[in-house]
Amino acid sequence: MSKRRVVITGIGVISPIGTGRESFWNALREGKNGVDKITRFDASGYKTQFAAEVKDFDASQYMDKKEAKRMDRFTRYAVAASKMAAEDAQMNLSEIDQERFGVALGSGVGGIETLENEHEKLRQKGPKRVSPFFIPMMISNMGAGRISIELGAKGPTVTAVSACASATNSIGDAFRIIERGDADVMCTGGAEASITPLSIAGFCNMKAMSTRNDNPKTASRPFDKDRDGFAMGEGAGILIMEELEHAKKRGAKIYGEIVGYGMSSDAYHITSPAEGGEGAARSMMNAIKDAGIKPEAVDYVNAHGTSTPYNDKFETMAIKTVFGDHAYKLSVSSTKSMTGHLLGAAGSIEAIACLLAVKEDFVHATINYTTPDPELDLDYVPNEGKSKEVNYALSNSLGFGGHNATVLFKKYTD
């Protein structure tokens, strides 16, 4: 039996550089920087005092105010981006077969803001003051659960929690669910809202984040010789995926086709990537094999590109392992240079960047690239995006615990 083809028909984005597909894509094209001083809490005593916050989000535009108060911030982002994606897909939800419509969402830490707030209530005021909504606000699956409720999706509804690979795993899972015939439509992606005192303190103390407090705009600098850690980001990216014939039957516009999904595990270390990026290489190879293409067909790699010394070095090595001489013909860029690192949601907005690269034949830049690293010698699209024919684009997500996930998109042709 031939595999069912899966296309993307709707996009929703809430990011530190813009809300909505058009705003997000324009910001990527322009090299807009979303990193700045933290405003959500007093970070003056922290080693890292900046992050990429979502600045222009009003939950009341997308949901009932009372219900919004019963959602953690990550869930509000997820629900809003999902409604945005459904509208972009021009889906008439009353005409969709609800039992063939599912949700797959990724989140690395879920409702950590709720957890911190309610724990403080417990400490200060005692157990009776903890909210009865604490558990359903905090648990990581509630993003997917709320999307399902809001959109009326009664098909497969799942949550991936695989650190920074969560959203990419969710996109891959949604692809597989449609491909094997368990659903016709999936709402998929990731959401994260972890710019909180505890999260920032934890990442600071494990020395994972940049400490360029004097100039935070230059802090996220993937592949640059002077990179010193990542900048935290937040937001959500959502895709509406459909089985091709389902999309065609309702006359949907098509952004692109997902054709490959690969996974692997480093089995090496809780935070450090495997030496030489061998796990990342296997993940990419698996996605390319799944797509049934040769590595030379890939035009663009949206790198995990965190701006940490090890990730950028080993991911570059992995790309060279997979693509050989073709690695030097690829364009490789990091969305995180602009948005910071959205942790479990990173792969979702990066998948969207790949899709739009395929659709628009444009590759966005890696900003803040000022000092080349002799060990890192690929085309990282420094500082200015460029027009380029992109028929196949690959997106990598590499998470703590050794989780690696890769998705591969192609230009849609009937």
C-alpha cells in the first residue's frame, strides 16, 4: 500500500519577533532581533538577565478571558496559535470530520509558571490557597487537550515531551498519524513559556546561557567563534497538516509537503551532545531515507543552532557527515539567532521557517555572526538572508537527554 501524502495548509505563530505568519516571516527576512532585558520579573540578581519575550500577545483576542485565566501561559500560546492556524487554513470546523481530526503538541516543561506561582502560595499561605485549577493548568498535556476542546478535534490527541526536540517529534508524530490513515487532519507543533525565575536560574546555574548582559542583542550568535550560550525564548508554532486529497477536495492552499521524519538517541550524556554529532547525523539520515531522496537533493538546513560551544560544533560535524561535499553547497541558518531558544517549541517555529523557505525560495540569515570560527566553515547565511531555490528543507532539533528529531519538507507539486 502506498503512503498517504501529507501537506501543510495552515500556519499560526506567536513568537518574540512577531505574531502571525506574515509578521513572523517578515521579521525573519529582515533579521529582526527579539532578545532584550527580561521584563517579566526582576532578573538583576541573575547571571543572565535577558531573554526573547513575546511582547505583543493579548489572549482575549483568541479566547474567553475567564478561560484564559484557567490556562498556563504556554497553553494560551498554544490555543491562540492553533486558532490562528485553523483560520489560515480556512477550515470550516463544522464541516471537518471531528473523529478524523487530531492534535499533536510538544512542550518541554509545560506549565512551569503555574507551578512556581502555586508553590509560592503554598509556602506563604498554606495548602488551602492552592488553586483547584493548579493541576489542569500545570500538566504538559493540557496544551493539546485545550486545543482539542477549542477546535473540536476528537481524533488522536498526543503530547511529546522530549526537551528541545518536543515540537519536532510532535510534527513527525502528526505526519505518521495521517500517513498511516489514523486521521485526515492534524493540528501540530509546540508551545513553551518558561521565562520564569526558576527556569532562568536553573539554566544559568548549569552555565548553558549567554551572559552578555551588557549587550543582550548580540547574545544569541550561533556558529560565531565568540558564542557563549543560548538566550531563552518563548511562544508557539502550529501547523495544520492534511492528507493531500482531503486538502485538495476542500480547495485548500498548500504551503508545502512533509516527506521525511527521522529520530535517534545519543545514549551519551544528559546535556552534552554526542561526540562528533553522531546522533544528530543519524537523525538526519533517517529523515532523508524516509523521504526516499539523496542527501544532495536538500537545499537548506534549519539548524538546531543554539549558540552553545558544543552544539554548534557537533551539529556542523553532523551535517558534514551526512552531506559530505554537498555540505558546502547547502545553506545552513539558525532561527534562534533572532528568536532565542524556545526549548520544546523551538522545532515548531523552525519548521515554519523551513516551510516558508520552500514556498518563497528565501533563506533567512543567522544574525550576530561577526567572527568566523575556523572549525565551523559552512554557509551559515551570515547576517543577511538571501533568495535561493529551495526544493527540500530540513529542520533539526536536538534535546537534552540525547533526543534528536529531524523533519524534511519539500516544495509541493501535484
